Amino acid sequence: MKKRLIGLLAAATMLLGVSAGAAEAVERDYAPEEGKGWLVVEINGEEVEFEYTGSTKGMTGTTHNFKAEDYTIALVFNKKLEIGKEMETNAIAQIEIMSHATADNGYYFAKKAAGKDVVSTVTLAEAQSEDIMQGEFTVTVPTADRYVGDNKPGILPELELTEGEFCFFE
């Protein structure tokens, strides 16, 4: 009886330890310092975490850049996004993904153009500071049909980015 009780207690302790560890793994910083931030997204069902590397302002909007071990993402949000309102189709005006991952190696790109939409949704969230951009997103990014540097067009027809969340301080 004692051995069984000890075994059950040990199993319960391990279970609690695993769930506490899982809770820590998803804890995110929603008040990053200037120039810091993150983006996490499932790419074709596999979660990838990115670090914010900076933004550049251009004529078509501000490009936000993120880097992970096997990927880089540069994206431009639609200027008409509003906090708390989900925007569909063209919520992301442009997105470029370079992949060095074995499963989807290559270059993927989507840009809103005449007669061409970016299949995306974005919902901006109320951030702790007006300088912080925070929200959730999904986007489907087709393979590019051209070479960029030494990156060939993507080996998959498209990348599905789902369960996306971001928070960064420009």
C-alpha cells in the first residue's frame, strides 16, 4: 500500500512539474524594451519562435523584421488596422519568408497588388504602451517564382502560418 501511495505521489509531482514547465514555456513578455520583441507562429503546423530584429519605414509602409534559427520574416501590416477589430484579406500587405528548414526550404512571398490579395487576418490588441505593437495573425504565403540572392523558390506551393502572435517595441 505504501509503495503504491508513494508511486502515485511521485507521478502527481512529475505531472505538476511538467505542467508548470509548460506554463513557463509559453509565458511571453508583453512589455518589451525599445527595439525588442517576439513573434511566434505555427508554420505548416510546427511552432516557430522569432526574435524581433528591427523595422524600416518605406513608401509602402513599415517593414517589421523577425529572425528564427531556420527562418527570417519581413512583413508589412495594412495601415487600416484598428485595435480590437479583426481585418481579413490584405490585413498583411506584404510578407517575405526565407526558409532554411529542410521541410520547406526556399523563398516565399506575398504582396497586395492590383488583382492580387494576401490571404491573411490580423487582430491588433491593446498594448501596455502606445509604442508597442501587439496582436494575432494568420497568413498563407505562396512560394515565390524568382530567386533572391542564393535562395531558390520555396519547395512547397505555400506556407500556412497559423496561431500567430506578436509583440514588439519599434
